[in-house]
Amino acid sequence: MVRILIVDDEEMVRDGLCDIIQYLNIEGISALETAADGEDALNKIAACQPDIVITDLNMPKVDGLTLIAQLVAKSYKMKIIVISGYDEFHLVKESFKLGITDYLLKPVHTEELREALISSIETLQQEQILQDQGKAEQSQSWIEKGSKDLGFALQQAEEGDDGEERLEQLFARQGMARPHAHLMVAIISVLERQSESVSWQMKLAVDLLNEHTADTPLVIYPLFNKHHDLVLWINFQAQPDMRHFMSSMRQHYSSSMFIIACGRAFPAQGHLWQAYQSAHQVSRYKLVSKAYTILDDSVYYKRCMASIETAELKRLVDIVEGARKDEVQSFIADHFNDQALGKYTFEAISGMYDTIMQVIQWLPSKKRSIYSFEQPEQLRIYLKTCIFQTIDARRELLSGSNIVEVAKRYVQEHLLDEINMAVVANYCNVSYHHFSKLFKEAVGVNFQDYVTQCRMAYAKQALQGLNVKVNEVASRLGYSNPKNFTRVFKNYYGMSPKEYQDSLAIK
């Protein structure tokens, strides 16, 4: 809304201008103030913060030109309209040179004043739009940089680094002050990701960053994690009302389905990692929660562990081996129906998911993280699709290739995983002993020696890379003791891995 200050040493003129402006009833004008001269105006401007100043030039104490010059010198952003009885060219020129918006002559005509005011208001609105856009772009850039750093910090923490130290470094780099005593993290997860969900989340993040700054009672720093969830670092003195916050989000930002996971409150200093972990652990239960739910520690209440029994795993193996696609739906429904998932801990759900993916021998590199599923139906569809693809791929391999070629391909695809001949024989749909004999006759070495041979070939290739450590290659291939890896490598190539690398350097 626009505030106007009228400056004139004649009371009758001031009152007359007020009456005209009220009569014009221009949309957007919210307040009218008056000042008796330039000196009075300077004192009132600091208090009433006008958007438009209408001033005379010939006034005692501080005249109009001096007033305008001082306002410009102090970098005030208001628009200035001069209404004067003087039409001398030098006064008009000097006024515009100082930066006024318009120059009207007394007695002012109503329509002239209307046009001048509307023009000033439109200019103010356009400048505000440009200012907001610039501020929003600056805030978005801050959020994007901070989110990138947050992803790196969390990854390093998950890999064993000091999470608290990493996050403290992030807060310092981003200038994220914590003036209040308490800190909590809230994670906003969208349950049905669509193209517009990214835009409204970023708009929400920008608005929160600009509205809740270090000089407000509630400070919020919004960043995105690697799952594209919006992470709010909330620094406060009094606990925020998250239900009111959710209601405001639904009203002003989006009708997209989302969940807010709230961690526990911690002291603001020295508990960044704990605060994030508290919210992150809770947010995993978005998988089994309804939209517009606020999750907290109560989500753990009365949940239990569970696993898929051996007989049921045998049933899954039979389904895959027998290509019985019509039974896949019922198997998934038996173990991942909404009622069952509502009783299990997240660890139990994750464990059952991992077990099924291991039984169907799904490649780890192609497996989706269970955290990426927002709703149970997504998880059920994904599991069913993976089992169907396994059945189809197995049928294609067995019909289009001989057993030995299937086994060789399996070895190459699982070279860095644990490879069990019994599992491979079962995968090829033949008995253990028949597979062992068949493979050795066709290849000339037994199956385990072939696996070792392939792994040593991989190791030889890997060791040719720059700055590759022997221990790293040994670990990739599953050797817990690098000495065992060195011994096997030397048996194959007549030199140790280190000697092999040295020989490459000499060449």
C-alpha cells in the first residue's frame, strides 16, 4: 500500500490536496500525512516512511529544492512530485535534475494530479517487482549453492566423516547465523512428484528464507537434500506451530500431496548433525503415511520387526523359476500390503525389500533406494516389475544361449559381488553337480577358478589407472585382507600388484 506525505507551508493548500486525493479514491493509497515545511518533512519521513512526497518549493527553514536534495542524498526510494507556483525554467530543470517524478503548477488540476499519482504508483509497483525478482534470484542462487554443499556434507558424514563438523562448515560458509536457543529440522517430502512440485518448493524456500531472517523471532534456512526433499533448519526461541505452517503451505503454495517430518528440538549450537538425523529417521516413514501428515517421534510407536520366512523365499524362487507371473501380485500383496506396512519398522520394510532383490539377483547398481519411494503402491509396482523382468530375462537367456554362456555372463555382471556356484547353477536351472561338470568340460577350468581368473583380469585393468591403490582394488573384489589379493595376483602374473604398477611407470 502507498503512503503519501504532503509538504507545504500553507495549511489551506495542504488540506486542499488531501481533499482532492481522497476524492480521487485512487486504488493503493493507504495513508496521507502532512508537513508544514522541509524541516518538518525531514523529521516525519523517518517515522511515516512515505512512498510518494508531494512538495512545494518556496518554504521557510528548509525549502523544497534543499529537501529534495537531502532525500536523494540519503538514497530514499520514494517518488517526488513538485507542486509549485513558480514556472521558471531553471527551477523546473533543477528539480528534474535532482530526480523528481513530476512538476505541476498551482493551482493544480485534479486530472493532472491523478495522472501524476497513478504514474508514480505504477512506477513504484514495477520497481518493487524488479526488486523482488532480483532478491528472489539472489535467494535461489543461495539455496542452490547451499543445497549442493549440504548434499556433499551429508554424503561425507554417511561415509564416516564427522557430520557435525561438516555441517558447521556449511553453516559458516553460507552465513547461517543461529541467534536463538533452539534448533530443529523439518523435512518436506512431496508424495507425487510432478514438474510443478519443484517450482512451488523453490518458491516456498525463497519466501521462507526472506521472511524468516536472523533478526526475526523465527529463523529458517531452507535447503534441498539429494532426494529433492526440502530441508528446513529452524532456529527458534518458542516452538513453531507446524500445523499452522502446513495449513499456510496448502493455502498459498500448492495442492500437491506432501508430508512434513519433524525432528526433535536440540540446543542450537553443536547439534546440527543430530537435528538432521532426527528428522531424517522420521521422514523415512513417509512411505507408510497419508498425505498432509506431520510426522514426529510418535511414528515409532508400537511398530515391530519382521522378515520374510524361508518357506516364502522358496515360494518366490519357485515363482521365478517356473515363470509363474500370475502369482507375483499375490506374493507382493502378502508381504507389502498397507496393513502390514503400517505395523513394521522402516528397518523391517527395508530388510524385506533387500531380501527380495537379493533372491531375484537384481543388480545392486540398478536397484532403487527404498528411500526414493514416497508411497506403498510405488514400492509394490517396482517390486512386481523387477520380478517380471527377472523372469523374462532368465527365460531369454536360457532359450537364446547355452548354459555355459549364461554362467559366464552372470559372472561378468556380478564380478564385484559375491558369486556362489550353487546360486549360478540354480539360475541356469540345472543341478549343482551337472553344472560343475558341464562348465569344466566346456571351459577347461572349474567354475571358481574361472571366477578368480576374471577377477584378476579386472584387477590388472584397474591397476593401470592413475593413483589407484592396491588396497582399493582388493576391497572392490571382496578381499578383506590385501595380502590374500597380492598372493593370488602374483600366482597369475608372476609379480605383485605393486610391482606390476611400478613396471607400468617405467614404461
